[in-house]
Amino acid sequence: MFKILVADDDKIMLQMIEQVLDQEGYDVTTAEDGSEVLDLVKDNIYDLFLLDLTMERYDGIMLCRQLRQISSTAQKPILFLTGQHEVEKAVKALEAGGDDYIRKPFAVKELTARLRAHLRRASLTSQTLPSLHINEHTFQVFIDNREIYLTRIEFELLRFMAHAPNKWHSAEDLLGNVWNYPPGVGDNALVRNHIRNLRRKLEPSPDYPSVLQSRHGKGYTVRAHIVFDERQQTQTV
């Protein structure tokens, strides 16, 4: 059974959606603001998020950005509910990491069809994504249980991006956060060369990368099931 978290500060709308999705066989959790959503995801795993775009206490776009920074929610579908005249905000929501938006008022059939489509796509994607394990104590990295050996700067570069999966990191962002260069300092070619080296070690086909992806004008991102393992190795005498 898919678990869906619905957030809306309109209690009537929230109850209506909960009733509809419950009848469709989903396990539904509701929240009335973004801070409640962030509390819920600390202890629960959800398959999809349906968020009102303009919640008063916590803007939906801000909430989406927060969810994309959390490893357990970074790759989950996020859909927005928007008013008829909020197209510009909806575009910003997609740029913040949202997957789709549905205009109010909406037909129940449209809502349920959109949810099914995104859940189906997410299920297919989750079956094909590789598993990336990063141990921050031992500096070990495993891709689908195969250990790869990275230089320290390669490890730091991968770790930084893996802490914000699905976020696009510009070369300037990486130069500042991995190399600690001040703004405007550093060469983008430095980033490209290290990304190329990482791909040679991570990717089954480095010329057609699926883990370390890039997009012109946006930068680089990590696509994988990411697990951070903080266990230290024990030594036996």
C-alpha cells in the first residue's frame, strides 16, 4: 500500500482529499503546515507528497526545497495543489524540485490519475537506480556493493553532492563548497575533470552517465539510492 502525505492549511480541502485517497486504497497522512510535514518525515517513509502551494505558515516552495535536502524524501514525487491564477508560482515550484501541479478546483479522476502515474513512474525508477553507500568515517564508497577507491577530493565532491541528491549543483557552487574557493575564484574545468574521474570509477558506462548526471545551465547531480554509513571499522588484536 502506497503511503501519501497530504499538506494543506484548508481543513475542508484536506478532509476531502483524505477521504478520496482513502477510498482509492492509499495509506494517507495529513498535515496542516510545512513544519508538521518535516516532523512527520523524521520517523516515517512516504511514497508521495501532495502539498498546497500557498500554505500560510510554511510556503510550499520552501517546504519542497527542504524535502529535497533530506535523503529519505529527496527522490520522492512531490505534487502541488495550486489556485487558478498561480501559474507563475507553480513554475517556481517545479524549479524548486516539484514534479507536477494540479489546479484547484480539480476533478477527482484527474487527481487520482496523476497520483497513479507518478507512483508508477517512481516505482519503475526505484527499481533501476543503483545503490550508493558512503561511509563518512572510513571514507569508503560502494556502488551496488562494489567498492570503489576515491581520492580525498573525489570523496568530498561525491559526499557533498550526495547530501543533496536531485539538487543541481553549479560548478561555482562546487568550487565554493568542496574546494572552499571564494566566489569568482577557481576554474570550472577543475570541476569537470574531477567529475570525469568520478564517472570512470562509478559508472558502468562513463560516456553515458546514469549516476553523476549533468545538465547544461544547471550543473551536476547524483541519481542513486544513497545510504550514509557512519559505522567505524573495528580492529581486532
